[in-house]
Amino acid sequence: MATISGANQMLSLIIDDNSLEKYTNMIDSSIERGQTITDRMLTFTRSAEPEFQPISANSFLYDIEEVISHTLPKNIEIILDTYSENDLILGDKGQLQQVIMNLCINASDAMPEGGTLTLTITKPEPEIKEKHKPKDHREFLCLRVSDTGTGMDQETQEKIFEPFFTKKGPNKGTGLGLSVAQKIVTNHDGWIDVESAPGEGSTFCAGIPKPEKEIEPVDEEALEETPSGHGELILVVEDEEPIRDLLTDLLRDYGYTVLSAQSGTKALDLFQENSEKIDLVLTDLGLPEMSGKRLAEKLLEISPDTPILAATGYIDKSEMQSLEEVGFIGVSHKPFDFQELLRKIARALADM
């Protein structure tokens, strides 16, 4: 996926023919579906740690509505009730999108003849807070997804969060969606409940904590700018040739000078020859001959102030802490988001 995603992003940058855009968009959609499946499995099996940031719940649901209005059947009416008070929640936006999108898709499946899907934001009722007893007396908001579908009996409600449980037909569900959703919300120190009855639809409520202090949500528009380099020398260490070539082309297109190596030992040789010229190192962690972590240790022995970014498909909290202890300044996740990668590199160079 990292190779396909990177190649598609490069095509999007260099192709001026708008007639080809629909094909690059198709590739993007396929990559996103593959990444969603991978993320679900990782979340389920390895308890992926959320990356918390303040999020406007109203804006968050507006984004969800924008997506589902183009993907759900046209016979489903979508209603969004906004929240008039402070709507900030604290969470991992990507993971929470996974939760709410899954609930919306399930709601759609429960309304094969059409119906109404309602997205709302509310304060949790006192009895709900008492039931879940949030720690540290924090405030919560409930993101609710309601449908007018077939509903569920009590026996089904007691099983829906079990891994691999599904009442959908063959090839229509993995049975992982709700178990992953529950795990994500639990990792946010929140909860997820359901109220339902046969023939009366269902309402799912995901309780998500609010920030403990008054803070502003991330200004996502400010993140849209893609910074360019000014000839800085970057050492790219990646054993997969297609990914290495894509990263090299990208960085050169954005004004950087690039050295590349396919292994830790080759990278160490290049670094020893050019240590005074290299401004930053981007290294994969799973390298032949020498791991990226071991490579970083050796590079920092030679030049302790060199910023080193790790590249990997997945990393948990304990591994991240281990990398920080070695001296890595951050991690860029595969498949790469090239704009995000370029911003991380620019910030690292600005801090030198």
C-alpha cells in the first residue's frame, strides 16, 4: 500500500490532464479501503494508541455527513443536530471517524427499504455517567447515531460487541466493526452503548471526553501548506526500491538534495562520508543487516545533533517510547501522506 499510495500521489502532482483524475481518485479510494481494514485489524489485535487532539464535535459530524451523503443509499434521509455549547472533545480524529462511519454503515444496512439516520451531540444523562463512572470526574459528550431500521432484540444486543459476531449475510460483514469501535472508544477512556428494540430502530451512543482545559481545536486549514526545502541534504534509508525511489523523487521535487541507501550498513557508510553535510535522516525501521533503530544509535554516536525520523507501518506506545529514548525525533507512518511527511521534515529542520 505504501508503494501504490506514494506512486498515486506522485501521479497526482505531475499529471495536468483532468480526464485522468477519476482514475487516481479510484486508486485513492481503494488504498483508503485497504488502510481501513488494516487499521481495524491493528486496533483489534494490538490496541493502537490514540493520538489525542482537541476536535470540534460539530465540525467532526459535518465531515461525516459530507462523506455518507455521497455513499449511503439515496432512500436514507440524513439529519444532523448540532450542539450549541462548547463542543470540543479530545480524541484521535481518524479513529473516531472509523467508529462513527461504522455505526452509520450498520444503520444503513438496518434500513434496506430506506429510513432516517440522525447524528446528534448531547451531554450524557446523569444515569449514564453513573453507569460508566468516568475517571477524574471529566466532562463528556455523547456522539449519537440513530436509525429507524429493523432494531435488535436483547439477545443480539448482548453479543454485538463480540469479535466476529455478525447477523449480516455472506460477504457483507466481518463481525469486527463494532468490537473495534468499542476498543477505540475504550482507549479514549469513553464508552459505547446501544438502545434498541425489534422494529423500533437503534441508537448508539459513544461517550468521548472533553479537554480538561479550555483549548482551541487544531487549525486544519493552516496545515494545508506544503513547505519546500532549500537544498538541505536528506539521507533516505529504505530497503524497498519502489518506496525509496518515490521518496527520492518527492524530496527532490520539493527542493531537497537526497542520498539514498537500501540497508543500514550502506547508510552508515554514506553517513560517515557525509556526516557534516547531512541535515536529516529518514529511515525505515525494518531494514536488512541492521535495524533502523540500531542504525540511529550508530549515527547519533557520530553526530549527536542529527535529526532522525523513523518510517514504519505500525508502532505502539512502548515502541514509540523506545525510539524516543534512542533519539528519534518522530515517526512517519506508512502508507505515507506526502504532505504530512514534508511538514514533519520542514519542522525538524526548522528546529535545528
